[in-house]
Amino acid sequence: MMSESFSNPEELLKKYISFPSISADSNYKAGLSGAREFVVHLLEELDFHVEIVETPLHPIVLAKRHGDPTWPHIIIYGHYDVQPADPLNLWSSSAFHAEVRGHRLYGRGAADNKGPQIVHLCALANLLKKQPDLPLNITYLIEGEEEIGSPSFSQFLKDYQHDLSRADFVLVSDTCIPSEDQVVITTGLRGLVSLEVELTGPKSDLHSGLHGGPVVNPIRALADLCSSLHTEKGLVNIEGFYEDVLPVEDWEREELLKFPGSVDEYKEFLDVDAFFPPDGYSVHESVRFAPTLEFNGFGGGYQGEGTKTVIPSKAFVKISCRLVSNQESKKIEKLVKEAIESRVPAGIRANIKVHGEGNPYVVIPPNKPNTPEGQVQAMVDAFKSAEKRIAEVFGKKPLYLREGGSVPIIADLKDVAGLDSVMIGLFTPEDNLHAPDESFDLNIMKKGILTFEKIIGDLAGV
Amino acid sequence: MMSESFSNPEELLKKYISFPSISADSNYKAGLSGAREFVVHLLEELDFHVEIVETPLHPIVLAKRHGDPTWPHIIIYGHYDVQPADPLNLWSSSAFHAEVRGHRLYGRGAADNKGPQIVHLCALANLLKKQPDLPLNITYLIEGEEEIGSPSFSQFLKDYQHDLSRADFVLVSDTCIPSEDQVVITTGLRGLVSLEVELTGPKSDLHSGLHGGPVVNPIRALADLCSSLHTEKGLVNIEGFYEDVLPVEDWEREELLKFPGSVDEYKEFLDVDAFFPPDGYSVHESVRFAPTLEFNGFGGGYQGEGTKTVIPSKAFVKISCRLVSNQESKKIEKLVKEAIESRVPAGIRANIKVHGEGNPYVVIPPNKPNTPEGQVQAMVDAFKSAEKRIAEVFGKKPLYLREGGSVPIIADLKDVAGLDSVMIGLFTPEDNLHAPDESFDLNIMKKGILTFEKIIGDLAGV
């Protein structure tokens, strides 16, 4: 039944990357369906019963290998969509024709999230080869809209809530670790609100000599607006933005002190000569514990070579906020929109579009000072197995840290289906997520497959 | 000797526009040489002796029809280069395949400056047909770098200073009139400094989740920088910027009150609901008498559809300042550069490129309270003839107004060769200069040819 394809994870990953599954861009429908069909094919090879759940955009893959309902039941989550690949000219090799250089495999989605999915699937294939009757209920959930904020996932959760809430917890590998030998079990994710603001001044571009003076330039209006959104101390300058931010636990700050790598090494890695964390947070803390309002792109007016002396008609900015517990994305979305609307000057019209949003998430592992009572036993077992097996394979105990990234559906799974997540990171900062030359470390891939085979085995009690 | 081509000015202009002579973009060399050769051909048809003066970029056409050195001697100036045509999708017809709709001819360069050049050439052709021995020395100067700030013109002026300074004055039609029946004799032009600032933060685009917090986002740094360049009252916020600005003459403010069109009509024309002139200037005054610092284009980060949650590596802005007498462009360039450099935050590197610059210019017509002593007689005659002939043909006396646009070489001609300019406007705001759907009014073209035939005839005393 099971093909030999799982014995070559590197080739599997190359093939998966070859489908340009960019969810943000409507020109990539074929890439999305190709990636989806590829992962469906692998799940079917592992004897999963696969259902394709249609959504307004990119369908969700829901796959089940269910047996005795008294067995533990895990959900494994991943996403088959990827970030856009531009600027393409900064890639050293083709973004969708993966290439191995050294111990890395380069391609868009290599680390986020196709590589980690191949790790899970190969670990499971190896285990099922040895234990075809593995006493574990497994539900696979692979979505296609993660990189655009999972807009269809809440409706899916509502529709399948009854089904999904029977599971014990969710296993995810879509978070970051600091280095090849230091795995992190991620205990929190930032939420996200992303929106776009377009400002319009005059009805068309104007000659800046014949009209420059009285006309409100949309670029200037946008610069003023953007500049107004942070204080001089780097905090987000919107009333109420920090209102619901929870204080950081002492053990979290202590755990972070074990984090390898100094601020100077971090500077060197990014090639910057200074950092500017918001007031009250250290450099490393600000990524994990502080909310942000970030500008992801802006544009307006003449973009070509040399000069063109125009006052442009329009200017836009793409904004995303990262949120921390217990900020609510809907509330922050409203605050940001209202702040922007109230700061648009006369002479300019604003159009604000919300692209997506999701709540932040925190899970407190077993045996911490504030661990909640009555955690699900299978999840407690998973945390314990993970700590042990990671130490065995990687040579070091994992750290328990919140992370700066967002996987918005993790909070949704908790809010709607009552499911917590055990998040075991597999990619490193060197993997260049969301950037040119994204890659995945083949050593981590190998060790990851071994680790997950053991953890899943532990959960099944085999 | 003279072909019939001058009898169809509309066809001549269509042909001239068909050469895409975009000086800002190095991809348009062929369009520039095509336009240059076309105008050379026309001058040769009118028996001019043509010299092509090489420059580092686009050669200058220098053409002479000289006779008795005691005749009056005029220089006629124009430029064969045009602005870039983008955004191309906003044009109703092809930018370089001119089309007549109603009484307008649409195409890039129709009004700026190819149409007015065709007016001069046809007027001269008509006159020379009647008076082949016209007792007037004429030097034609047609450059190809006006739209990028004429970077080669100063060197040309130095090289040909002796030659050019023998002329009496310069005749130019590269300025604006408010309507089809109200011609303006332009008494001043704003100067120009244009530059580009590129800010670099991290060495490549970063995942805004994994790194958002401590990293200084170049878009935010650029927004702060741009926002800092104006005060809340709309004045340029750079120390010393206004230091050399001359007070406006009373007669200039009074002349401006005769200007047709209300502020409400201007709002409606541009489709804006409010203006924001700098403190101390009315809406109409600010265009003509106030210096500006304008953002012509900016960009950075993700430009595609939807969202991409990156912190970009780079962001840029294109800036141009319009200057008024007696601001000096070199001094303003230095002030602006220094202000920008001093405002770049830690964590960001700035690269500033200057694209071009030119001084502002003022000429006071005869019989005004502060008219200087000893103005050149031929120029005084030209002002008088222009006032009379414009009134005859257009039905209204011209207004004497400074204008917001820049023709940097006009100040250079004064500074280096001692030549003042008589500037008779021929295009209107409806002509959409530097913008999509640029056009030229064919009624003005017709009346302009008649007017210039009479003025040039008057100067020659025929």
C-alpha cells in the first residue's frame, strides 16, 4: 500500500515546493491546487480518508485515520500555501525549483510550512511501516489560507466543531527555533490584524510646478499618518492598544535568558547597527511579548528611474499588527481603523480594507507555576514525550518560549473547539521565512523525522 | 525651398509626439534621437544652419539663421524631451500615438513642449514665406534634458557663452495660461532641486512576526523623516529654507487678483475638497510665490495584491523642491541633504542622490514700479508687441504673472549669458502636463501661430 516515496524526504519536499501555492495572489490558483493535490496524494498513501472542504478561496484538506474511539486522538495541522516570492531578483536560485546547497534546501515554502509537513508525514510513514495497526486516532488538517490570515477557517471550525472537538489536542510545527541543536516548544503566538490604507488626493497625478503649494500631497498625508502611529518611544500611538496586554510570567522571562545568541550576534545576523524595541521591552522580549504595528509595504507616485515632478493622486500603505494575549483582534482592528480615519487630513479621502485577523494564543505547559488545572492527559503526555525525545535526538532539552509569529487558527481552535496546541518548532532564523532564499535545514529534517516518529509512538503507547 | 509641411501644424505635432523622447528613462534613447532628428529636419527646411552639440546625455540642437549683425537677435528656446508617460493604464488613447478628440490633440508632450514649438516654427515659416529676407537674426536652442533638470546645459552655456551673449533676449513658450482666451506673459519661474533618498534597514526583507519589535522598519523611518520635513502650518521644516525668499511685489499680488477662476472652481477641477497652502500664502499665491518641498514618489516593501507580512529591507522617496527668487538651488540642495542626513535614525543607513537642480528666475516687465534701468531695447519692444498682438488675436490683454513651474535654463541664460526671457504661455491646466491624457488645445495652436507671426514680424520691423 505504502509507496517508497516516503524514504526520500528531500525529493518529496522538492516536489511539494514546485507548486507555487501563493494564497495572496489570485494568479496562483493552479499552484495552490497542485500543492493541495500533492499532499492529498501523500495522505491517501498513508491510508487516510481524505475530504476536501470547499471554502470561498482555497479548500481545506481534512484527512482521518480513525479507529477505536478510546485511543488518544491528535490533530496534526499544517498549511499548503506559501508567501509571495518577490522580490524575485534577490533569490540565488529559482523560488519554485528547489535546489540543495550545502545542508540546505532552498525554495519558497521550504521552511514555512512544507518542510515541517514532510517531517510529520515521513515520521508517520516510518512508524506505520513498523506498526500498521498504530492505536492512535489521527486527524490531518492542512489549510491553504494561512499566509493571508486564514479567512475561511472560522467558518470551517463552526461547521466541523463537533467533529474536531473530540480530539485531545493539536500538534503543529510552524514555529521557530534559535539553532540546529536548540529546539523550542512554543507556548504562545502573536495574533494578527492586517489592513491596507489607500489615500486619494487630486483626481489624477498633477504637475508639481503648476499645482505644488496648495494641493495636499497624498504621500505627505500618508507619511504624516504613518508617523503618527508610533510614539517617540516606539510604542503604538493608538489609545487603548495596550489595554488588554497580559503581564509576562516570571518563568517566561527566565526561560528567555537561556535563549542562545546575544543582541550583538542578532545585529550582525540582520546587518543592522542598532535596534529600537518599544519602551519597556528588551530586544529579545519585544519580539515575543510585545504587540507591534508594522508597515509591510507602501507606494505612491513615480516609481521609475530618475525624476518625475508630479503630485501623485494616490498613495497606499499595508499595515499589520502583531498582538499578544489577551488583545482581541476585532477590537484592535476597530481601534486602528478609527485612529487612521480620524487622522486623515482635509483634502484627502481614505479607503481602508481589512485583509485578515486572528487572536493571539498562549498555552502554559505542565508543571509551571500557573499551569491551569485539568489539562487533557494526552496533551500533558505529549509535552513530556516531546521534552524527552527532543533531548535524546537533538542532544539538548527544549526551551519553552512564546514566539513572535502568528498562526491565527491556533487561537481559533482553542476558542471554538476547546483544543490546545503542542507546537514544536523546526525552522531557524537562517531559513529566511517570508524572504528571498527561504530554505530548510536538511539536518533538522532528518532529526525531526526521528523525533516525531518517537513522540507519535509514545502517544500511541507503542 | 520650404516644403508644404508647415501648412498642417496638427500633422506636424502628431509626428513629433510619435517619438517617445523620455529623458528620465535610459530605455528611450531611440525616441530621443527620433524627436531630435525631426526638429532638426524642420529647422533645415527653414534654412537654418544646424549644429548638434553633444552632451553626456541627450544632445542640444543649436540652429542659426544669421544675417546683418545690426539686426535684432532673438533666441527661441524649446525642449524635445518629454516626461515619462506612466501610469499608462490611465491614458484614454496611446501616449505616443496622438489622437484628436474635440478641439484637443492628446499625447505625451503635446503641450510640454512639442505643441508650442510647432507654433513657433509654423509662425516663422508663414512669416518667412512672405518675407524670405526677414531682417532678424534668429538662434534656435532645443534641448533634450529639460524634464530632468537640464544637467548638461550649464556646461553648454559656458562653452557657447560668447556666441549666445550676442543675442538680445530669449523667446520661450513653456509656461501656462489660465484659459483659452487669457494669455499670460510669465515674469518668473520657480527653481528646482530634485533628489532621491533610499533608506536601508536589515540586509533583506524579514518576517514581521519573527523579527517585528526591535527592528527599525525603513518604511517607518522614512515616514518619520518625510513627516518631519513640513511644519503643522505647511511650511518646509528645514532651517534656512526661506532665508533668501524675496518679498512679493504689490503689483504682482494685484495682477494675480485679475486671474480668472475661483478657488472653488480650482477645487472642482482637481476634485479635492480642501487646500492647504503654506502659512502666509493664499491658494493661488502659493503656487506662484512660495517655495515647496514635494514628494513625487515613494515605495518600499510588498507591492502586490493582499498582504505579505514582511519588514522590508529598503524604502525610497523621490523629493523635489520648487524654489523662488532669490533662493539658490545649490544652497537649498545642501540644506535639504543635511536635514535628511541628520534625521536618519540609528539602525538605518541613508543614500541620497541628487537628480538635478536649477535656480528660480524673475524678469520685471517694462513700466512697472521696480523695472530696472537699461533693459535691452529689443526685449522692451518684444514685451510691447506681445501685449498688443495677444490682445488683437486672443481678444484680451495678457496678464503678467510668475508661474509655479520650472524651466531651469532660463535662470542659467540670465546668470551666464546675461539674457532675459520673454515667456508667452500657450498651454492651459486642462492640458494635463506631466499626467495621463496630456493634450494641446488646437484653437490656441491656431491663434498662437498667428500671434507669433505678428510678434516676430514686429521685432524684425516688417
